[in-house]
Amino acid sequence: MINRTISDKIQKSASQVPVVTVLGPRQAGKTTLVRELFPEYSYVNLEDKATRELAETDYIGFFRKYTEPMIIDEVQRVPELLSAIQVKVDEDRRKNGRFILTGSHQSRLREAVAQSLAGRTTIHTLFPLSMEEIKKSGKLEEVDENIIKGFMPELYLENSREPGEYYSDYLNTYIEKDLRQMIAVKDLNAFTRFLTLLAGRVGQVVNLSGMAGEVGVSSTTLSEWLSVLEASYVVFKLQPYFSNISKRIVKSPKVYFVEPGLAAYLLGIETPRQASRDPLRGNIFENMVVLEAMKARLNDKKEPNLFYMRTEKGVEVDLILRKEGMLSLYEIKSSMTPNKDFSKNMKLFCDGDPDVEAMSVVYCGESYESYQNCRYIHYSDISEYINE
């Protein structure tokens, strides 16, 4: 198993609070990680029908059968159980690390936790493997192989399935399963078509009204579907940056995939050679870098505070990190060769914002501390700079 950066944070939380909650997409490694970190704990999976029914109908019997300390997997399947956990925790607030909860539905579980376990739990978010984690294990491959393979832990095991087979099963089994639990979809083909169109627009501001005609459903329905995809950790949104001196900016978020390998699969990109020539290679590469920055922040138990900026005049900065009142700017390019034009938009942004402390180009070439008054970073090293 590849060591996960977030491990120490989770273990520390278990020594500080009664309940530790770990959220994240299906198959990102939540269950494997918490069972490895807490091997002496009882383990319960609420995906199991009989176990779920016991938790729903007889929580007293449930806690007699499964004793503390315990791991409860996919707890969002029985959110009512959180109230019972609250009662048990309040019986003795001196004990920490009593319950480890995992879940794969963002908004539903966060809301339930906020209502029932406020002050009693710490929430961690685990995404698929980071490039930093893979690199430390010696298994990081070239960029076009990364685009195809993605970052799901199973694909880095010995004798793993081919990426195309894995993502086909992931799409059919997990996304559709979560979808059916959350909303009634009359036409799964239309939903898959929408997901494929999103993959074709990765890293872009999505116009749902414009996509409605292509999918064959209303923009209201697409908005609902997009919310579900975000809630179940299939996509995430990068919000625009606002500052007092820059009011004429695009105000809509950009959409990225939590697993770029899934985006590549949806686009029919099957080999590294094909990836290297695909017109959307730059978009998926940008997805990988933004996602790596997001993972670095989440693994360090910090708010992402990541944004982008685009003015109506076309000045765009791909990624902005706001930290301690200062801004770090990142331009993302899939090129291997430095180019003075890469930093042009960042310098235009700097002219109007005094809070910028660093400018970096993230690309596929060699790292340079300074080139044309800008730092150049190899894409696999981005996490080091995000948390420096």
C-alpha cells in the first residue's frame, strides 16, 4: 500500500476528539487507510443490507453487536445513526478516538455531522493518490501515462486492471449507484452524455444553458445533476477570485474532475500516445495540477483557498492560492520548454494587486527558481510549493 500523507493528521485527530470523520470519493482508499491505521477497531460497513437495517431499526442492538472503538463505513447510508453516536459520546466526553466514520456523500454527511456531532468530531477529506505520494513510492510515470491511468489506489497495486476496464466499472457501478440513491434519473444515457460533455469542458466555465440542448434535458436538471456530481466527489468547482481592484471578472466557477483518469476515459483517450496528441491534453493536464494543489491543502488539513481569475478582457490566471493574506499565482502549461509569454497574464495581474508574493509556471520541464522573473516548477513538485 502506498503511504498516505494524511495518515498522521487522522491519527492525531483520534487522540484529540471522540469522533473522526473521513470523507472522499468512492475507491479513494478511505476504508483501506482507516482499517490500517486502527487495526484493533471493530469494523462495520453500512452498505451491507442486513447491517444497515439493524442500524436503522434497532440502534441499541446495533451497538451491542458492534462494540467500541469502531469504524463505521459509508455512514451516510444511515444518517440517523449520528444522533445515537452523539448520545454515546456525551455519556463520557473524556474518551477520544471512539468512532471513525467514513462517507462518500459530501453535503449530506457534512450537514448531518454539523447537526449531531458539532464539537465532537474533526472532518478530513481524502482524495485519490497524490503525485507526491506516488512519487515517494517510486511508481510515478510520465505525464501522458498519468492522464490515462489517473490516481485511484487500485490502479497502483500489482496485477491491477487496465485503466479503461477500471473506469468503465467505476462509472457503471459507483457513479450510477450514487446517482440512483440521490436523484431519480429517467434517462441514464442522457446523464452519461452530460458527464462526457463535462469531460470535454474540463477546466472551463460551464454554460449549462448551452449544454441543455446537447443533452436533451433542461438547464435546471443539469444544475441538479452537477450538484450531485459535486456532492459525490466526481467533480469539484474552482471559484473565481475577487479583489477590490478587479471587479470586471468572470463570476462563474470552473469545473474539474476529482479523477482525471475518468475524464480521459469518458473522452475515449485510451493510450499515452493518443493522450499526447489529443487537443484536450492541456485541459486534462491543468486538471491534474489543480487537483494536486487541492490534495496538498486537504492532506495538510487546511482549507483549499484555491481560485482562478479571468477578466472580461481575457486576462486569466489559472490558479491562485490565498494564504495568510497573500496571493501565490500559478500558470499551468503542458509544455516542456520555458517561454516568457507564460508569465504575461500573471504580471498583468500583479500590476493591479499589491498582495501577490510569488508567481510560478507549472509545466512538464525542468524546475528553475527564476526564469524571466518567474519560478518554473515541474508539475509533480507542485505540492511542495503549495504548502511551503
